Amino acid sequence: MKLRYLLICCLFFVAACNEPSKVDEPVRQTRFSDNPPSEGKCAGWRRSLSRGKQTVAVEQCLRDKALANRAAAREEARELMEWDIEEGSNTSLKPLMVALSRFPGQDDLKQYLDSMALLPNAPGEYNQLDEALTASDYISEMGNIYWFDVETGTFPNDHHHLLANIAALSDMQGAAFMETPPAEDEMESASYRITAQFHGKDYQQIAENYGDWYDVEAVLMLLNRIAVDNSLESRFVTLLTGDQTAIVWVVDNNKLDRLQKEGLINLSEAEIAMRTGEAFETIAKSKFDVERWRNRGNLLTRP
């Protein structure tokens, strides 16, 4: 009888232990405060940052502080490195935090990128290198990039010219591109078809019809597909601009992989899949579509 009683007690005890806690989720949701930064600080909104919110505000604050007092900004960056932060779709908060934490001097990051031969070009006359803080900042000024307006203002959009101009910066020499636009009676709805020939192979890519806007994703998908299929060194990714223009960075895949693993460069899930050759045909448009460019005017004005 005692044995039966003990067995019943054990069963109740095990059941109680396995029952999901009713307070776990509320505790999980409220374990971090969501207070704004105190005066003179950038670190704040911890709970929001963990959900991808307030990243623009914190990034801009950290940039301003770094330009005024880099040592103080480095301390805040190190504090933020301990936080759980989900990067916003149009921000570079994490690369900024990494750059400030890792490189104490203003020119240290530039020298590091130079040592990797990632800054081959002289800066333009109206450059903003005096405000450069991240790898993207320096690459946008001196990297192997093609900068263009995503809004073409014409029909058809001539994706093939854009493809040729970008490919000319890579080891995809000799590639030929052609665009088949929608018929005039379907110019507002039907898709484009862009094709390429390289090393005796034919490639096709559907480009969505966004009116007089390029389908940037389709351009990147086609270029990266050719690069992966032919074991080329180049990969093609975008850098943030803060407006309706786009920067396509043409970069050695191994160097890109290194910067990404070091946290100095942000890539979207779609760009990671393109760069590695995974699931070219199944990348969701929602992850990388024209609205990303149309909505950029209200975001940061620098990468």
C-alpha cells in the first residue's frame, strides 16, 4: 500500500515538473526594460532592439557620438555587443558596433580593408570619408562598386545594360546579356525575361515588372547564378544608400565571407542564398523587393 502511495506521488510530481510554466512567457517578454537611453547615451530600448525596432535611432546616435568622441562611442558599442539585437532591414547597427569595438583608431578599419585590397579606387571629389565608420561606408566611397538609380524613368527598363555594366567590374568577362520586355499591351503587368550567355551556357531569369523600376533582385540572382555555376571568384551584393539609388558591390567571395563572419558586413537572407548558390528559385520576393528601394528616402542617409 505504501509502495502504491509513493508511486502515485511520484507520478504527480513528474507531471507537475513537465507542465509548461504559465509565467515563463510573460517573464521572457519583460525580462528586459524598454527605457529610452539616458541623457548623453545611445544604449536604450533594449526590448525593442531585440525585436528589430529602434535600430535606426540607436545607430544614428552611435554614429553621431563616434564622430564627436570615438572612445565614448566604443564603450557604448561594447555594452551593446552584450545585448540581444535583431538588425533592422535597412540599418547597419551591428556592423557599426563591431567596427567601433574592434578598431580603436579612426583609420584602423580603412587600413584593414586596404590590407585586403578592398578599396582599389580613389575617393570622389565630394566624398564623405570624414564620416566613414563602417566597412560599407569605406567601400561605398572607394570599393569596386556600381552605383545607379533604381528608378529608370523609361520603358523598357533595359536590365541588360545594367547587367553588362556590373559584370564589367568582375571576372565575368565576355558575358552577353539580353532583355525581352513585356509587349506594349501588357507593359503594366507582364514580366520581363532577361537572358545571358557565358562560356557556352545559356541562362534565363524572370524579372518582375515594377513599372519604371529595375528588379534589382533579378539582376543579382542572374549574376550570382552565373558566378556560382562557373566557379568565379566574384559575388554581387548591395550596400545601403538611404535613398532610391542602389550600390552593387562586386567582391571576391572569400573576402566577402570573411567580412560577413567577422560581423563587419550585413547581408540579407536572400543575398546569402544567392552568394552560396542555395535555392536560387525559391527566394521569397518579400525578402528583397522594390519597396526596399522606394521606402529608403526616410532612412539613414549613409550606409
